[in-house]
Amino acid sequence: MSYRKFLKKMKPKEQRKDLEKVEQKSIGTSITENLNIIKQKTGNSPDIIIRMLTFSHDPEVSTAIVHVDGLVDNPTINEFLVQSMEDSVQEKLEEKDLFKVFSEKVVAVSSLETLKDWDSLFLALLSGDTVILADGKNEALIASTRGGERRLVEQSDSEITLRGSKEGFTESINTNTALVRRIIKNPNLWVESMNLGKQTNTDLSIMYINGIVDTDIVKEVRQRLARVNLDAILDSGYIEQVIEDESSGLFPTITHTERPDAVAGNLLEGRVAIFVSGTPHVLIVPAVMIQFFQTPEDYYVRFPISTLIRMLRVFMFLISLIGPAFYVAVTTFHQEMIPTDLLVIIASQTESVPFPAIVEALIMEVTFEILREAGLRMPNKISATISIVGALVIGQGVIQAGIVSPAMVIVVATTAIASLATPNYDIAISARLLRFAFMLSAAIAGFYGIILGLIMLIVHLASLRSFGIPYLTPLAPLEWKSLKDTIIRGPIWSFNERPESLHPQNPVRQGKNQKPLPPLKRRMVRADTKEGDKNES
Amino acid sequence: MNRKWIISFFVAVCLPFLSGCWSSIELKELAIVSAYALDKKEDGTYVGTFQLINPMNVPGALQGGASGQKPSIATYTATGGNPLEVADNASTKVSRDLYFAHTSLLVISEELAREEGLSSILDAMERGLEFRTTTNIVISRDIKAGDFVQVLTAIDQVPAEKAIKSLDFTEKLYGENIATNLQKFIKAAVSTGKEPLVSGFIVSGDIEKAKTMEQLQSSEGAATIEVNGIGVFKEGKLVNWIEGEKSEGTLWVLDQIQQAPVDIDWEGQKEAISYKVIRQKTNVEAKTKGGKPVISVKIRAEGDLRAIEVPVNVTDPHVLLRIEKVLQEKIKDEAEATIQEAQKTKTDIFGFGEKLHQSEPDNWKKLEQEWQDVYFPALDVDVTVEAFIRRTGMRNNPYLFDLNKKSD
């Protein structure tokens, strides 16, 4: 044995041969051999902890507890496994079937199961479960002891709302599904689990509400996930990229969120959520364009306000898309469109600028993109320096040096703010890239070029599909009933049907006549009492 | 799939280089023409003067610019056979592309307007791509149009702006002139039932000095641009000037008064009570009676008393009624005087013919040919005025009235 160990250390290639030798499908009866297999397969990693327990009255019967350090909940193992097993050692074990005794009398954890094959044993072990092996048994007892250090449920950084839940998803898939279950307490909220990634064995769950969701969509999701054969899944982004409809386009056809309430809302509309272990970003399919301009908060505030804000967002998206292009077009092609006074101001500013408007715009846009990228990736302490340098470079230096006109700086800054104010980063980044294309087309052909670009963009958007749903639904194809939750947000009491395009099994969302009906007479609630009727002035 | 991408990539790359930057022009390459003045030489060619905005010298446009030291405009003069040829010839002198889309003022000299008329000029203007049909037309009286656009102005840095603003404000607040743009002029000129009106401008003072920065360095200035009179056109040519009260009368009949002062005599004292119109409506009705056209003009005015220089008890409704009556007479006189003047010159500047065309198109066809020369001068116009005093201002009785009472 020691010779083998020696060989292992000296020649790693030999080790592989050994592994092939011991490659066995199911667990053997000898505990020492089983433990050796475990040690070999894990390369004797020190975080695989093996603890032997022998019963004093019967030294022949030895058991072993195997778990991975850090992935397990230590108090559970100590109290309910090790302690109780040691206690039971004192008792005389009459029952022959040791595991039956363990599972029925000794081990006090919530879930226990027996396994016979190595693959599932390792998966369980590496997921944080504890494996109990016994001599003479060709199976293993798996006690659910998952735990260890995890990030707590915190407020999401990327999706902030003033009103509404402050909870955000964490990296733990169980916590995440539980957060949604806490919102939708309904047995029809179904979860399907799977394991993807050849090397990472990442847990993945799809969640939907049975009875609402279109089963074809679920089937499509299952099919697309079934053909995933990636080496590793480090984030839901990996999954997104292998199951989306249009992989090379600029627009996202799958949306993701960090907010349980957003997932719940989408599930209730008949969508499917995909949870991936190790990331707080939960994917939601199918996604349509208009979703990227909506936030959960829209539904929490009163409808006229959220309607205006949604319109503002679409407007901001347009600014971030064609803002600089518009300026370039108007100053190099359509000077007649600028009011005379403004034209004089712009003309006086560009008088000393050595570049054409398009070059000016490109300089400023690229500078801004560099600043944004620098600010995003730098540690917080350094990013303050970057913003100061950026403000000086853009705000002062460039203008004083006469390289870029102040009007152009205003345009670029407005565009930048508009782009940052777009609620969904995925769509904002699409606009950010397309902006350059629009600037070029504006420099070539003015408004004609911009319009041409917009037409091409709309044609492209209309051609996109997300899990069978046209990307511009409900605007194109037009669905009158669903229009009240698009750019406008109708009142909650009018949302009587779920979105048609998702073909929900149960299209009725809520009872009719949900509009509040205040009493016809404008009187105080406590008008009967003497103090009450004086309240109205 | 691969080929599709390669082809589209090449198309995308080639497109910018093939098309170039069609019709693109940078702001730096433009000379923004703010006003265009046309004079006529003895040999029949046009002399055009271009008032160009010099953006660097417009104060406020650029921080730390050379504001207040150099004129904010530059002028160039060129000659040619028609207005656009003039512009082409001017490009030999100007280093930039003359840009007419922001030309807000077209100045025609009185001489040119009288002798040649505007018809041939305006065609070139309207046909051109850059010229706007909303460009205002004015006539420079007694001076060359070229001199007019060279005069610097103090408050408005661009003199063309100043001319247009004073035109707008006097039309609005004083009711003695009328802003006419290309579109309006052409529309009225081609109509048989209406003749166009164009406001006149004069420059009073030392014109030569007013062209230099000296003009801006004193509070008074060497010369001022003033709105003066309304020019009446017939068949595209200037035939007459309407001035003073008559021009106000013109605006009354034309339903163009927005705010206008009316001063009336009271108990022998001249212009003792001043009245300001705040709302006005004029209805013109045209009919034919036995083949003869009859026009009735109904003017309804509403306004406040502005100043009272005689002791009069305005708290008494009977007194107010008497004042209203005098006002009505005064407005009626103004309107009738204007109509008579127009009839004398045989120019239907009020568009009575157009009204008749609208109300009785069949009869109009018979009258149309001889409207201006035969029917309009002989027209029987019935003017009725209804003036109403809405308020007496912030006071009731004038001080004078209270003083008199004390001495009684």
C-alpha cells in the first residue's frame, strides 16, 4: 500500500491507471476498500474528512462518516450524527440491519437516503451531504447536512427599488427557490431540478406554476437544457448563451433578475424561471423587448406615475441610442432645423474646433466608454480618482484646449446619463454599441441615415423570437388586451387577463370589478359620531 | 451562413466609402445669412447686400469671446442679374458657403419696389431650396436697402433680429404695422381679391456712423431703425404708403389688432382719454345687392381705460357709455378714412374681394375682372363699431375729478 502511495506521488500517470483499475460502478462491501476508493478519487484532498467509528462491544462492525469540510453544517454533524452514533455505541445493537437502526433511531437529520452507486455518492458528498459507510454493507447512507458559509440574503445591488421587497437572491439555489416559494405559497409552484456541467456538476432548477404556464414553453425549456453539454457552468450567463434563440444578435432574448418578486411576477404571467446554483441571477424565459423597460416597482406605485416613468425610460433609451447621432446629423446636414439663436451659439463653439462633428462625437464617446469601463472595474477607492480625472478631462481640459465643443460635451453627457438610467443593463449595453453605428450612419447620410438605421433595427427586432414568442409582443403582433402593460402601465384592477402571447392555461388573472368603489357621498367614515361629521371642511 | 456574413460585412465596410458624406457640411463652413438686402443699379442689375452673422463675436455665445469689441455681423455686397446670381457672385468674396435657411429678413429698397416690383424677385426666393417662405419682407424707405442691413443695433446683436422683433412688437402692442412674410405676400399678390401690404422701415440719424462700432459705444447710438408706414402693393409694385392713424385703421379692418391705443378728445380737450384695446374682432360680410357689391364691416373692441387727463366721473355708467360712443366714432373714422384712401388708389388691401369670392362665388366671377379698378373704388362700405370698456384700470375716478370735488 505504501509503495502504491509512493508511486502515486512520484508518477501521476500511474495514478490514473490505478483509478481505472478501481473504477467500479457500485459500492463494495469492504469499508476499508470503499474508503480507499474515496481517497483515491478525491486525490487524498485534506478537506475530505473521514471519521471512523468502531463499536466497543463489537469491534468487527466499524462505520465511517465522510463529509467535505466547509460544505457541511458542522453543528448538525456534531450533534445529530457523531454524538448520537457514539451514544448508540453504548447500547447493545441487536438489530442486524445497522442502517435501519441508524435511520430510524440514531441519526436525527431531516433527510436520509441510501445509495449504491459511486457517482451519486460523490455528487451527494460534494454537494455537502454526509456519507455514512458501514462494514459489510454494499450501500451508503446519505444524511442531508448541507450548509457551510454562504452569503446572506441581502439587497440586490443591480436592481434597486424604493418601494417593494429588499430581498435579493443569493448564490445558494435552495435559498433562492425558497425566496420565491415564500411569495407564492401554492402547491402548483413546481420545481424541476437537474445537474449540468461535466466538471462542475452545477445544480439547476426550472420553476413554473403548473396550471398557468404553457406546457409547450416548459417542454421547450427542458429540451434546450437537455442538450446542454458544457464543461462548466459558472454563472447563469453560460446557460443563457447556450439556450437563447439569437446568439449573435445584440439584443437579449432572455432576461435575468436578482429579485424574488420579479421572478414571482413573471411566473404568474406564465413564464419559466431558471435558477442556477452559484449565481444570484435567475433567468426568465420567454422575454420580450418591453420587459427590459419595466421594473417590479412599476407595479407597486400608482399607475399614472409608473406610466410616465415607463415613457421616460423609452425616451431615455432613444436618447442613448441616437442622441449623438441626432446632434451630428443636425449640425452637418440639417442646420435649417436649429433655431437661429441656438445655431449661432453652436457655431461660435465649433468655430475653433479642428475636427468635424463626427470625429468630435467619436472622441467624446470613446473617452466616456473608457471612463465608464475604468470606473466599473476599479476598486472603489480608486474609482473616485477616476471620476475626478474624468470630470477634469471631459469637463474642462477638452473644452479649454478647443478639441471638443461644449455643446458636444452636453450631448454626450446627456446620452451617458440616459444610458445609465435605462433600468436593464443588457438592453442599455445594446444601445451603447448601436449608438456608434447610428453615429456613423448619421455622419454619412444625416437624418436619412438615422431613419434607415431605425428601420433596420425595427425589422431586426421584429424578426427575433424568444422561446417561440415574437420579441416585440404585444406591440407587433398587436395584442390590444396586453397593451395596457407595455409602455403604459394600466391600473392593477384592470389586469384581468394574463398576457395572451404566453398562451397561459388559465388566462383569467383576477376577479372582475376590482376597481375601488368609494361611497357616492363624500363623507367621513365616522360620520355617525359627533366628532366625525365636523371633519369635513 | 458564412458567405452571408462575409457579404454583409463587405457591404457594411464599402457603404461609407462609396457614398461619401453626401451634402454634409460642417458648421464652420457655413456663412449664416441673417438678412438679405436688394437694391437696384441704374443699369438694371441687382445689388445684393448680405448680412452675415459672425458667431465668434455674438456676445453670450462663447465665454470669453470677443464680445462687444467687434461687430457681430459682417456684410458683403455683390451684383448680378437676379437675386440668386447675386448670391453666386458673392461667394467669390465670402470664404464660406452662404446659407440662407436662417435668413429672417428680406429688405427691398423703395426704389426697387416701386419700379420693378417684387414678382420676379420672389420667384427666385421661393424656388430656391434654402430660402424659407417665412422670411419677413420689409421695405427700406428713403435709404438704400444695403445701408439698412449694415446698421448695427445695440440690444439685439443681430440687426435682422432687431428689425423683426420691432416689427412683431409694434404689430402686437401698437397696431400700426404688419409683418408680412414671403408666403403671405405671394398669396395676396396672386389673389385678385386682395392686395399685399408690407411694412416700411426708416433709419434716422447718421447712417455711416451707425455702421461702425461707434454706434454701440454710446447709449443713444448714431442712428436708429424704426418701423414706419405700411406699403401698399398693386400688381407686385409699391403704389402707396399708409401712415399713422390710417395704418391703424387698416389693421382694424384686417382684424389684425391685438393691442392698440385709441386716444379720444373729451369736452374740447384733445386726446384727453386714452383707451387700450385688449381684444378685438372684426367681421367682414360681403354681399351683392342688385348686382352691386355691398360690404359691411363690424368691429367689436374691448379694452381698458389707460389714462384720463380730464375730470370725469368714470364710476357713472352713463359717462362710460358716452365715452364708448366717442370711441366708436373715433375707430369708425379711422377705418373709413383708410377704406377711402384704398379706394382712391384702387387697391383692395382688405381682401373684400376675397370675402365676396367666399360668400358668393358665382357673382364674384362676373366682378372679378374689374374688381380692383371699377367695383372696389365705388364700393359702399358700411362700418359699424361696438366699443366696450371692460375696466377703468386700477383706479376709479381720476385725481382731477376728486380735486374738483374738494374745491366745490
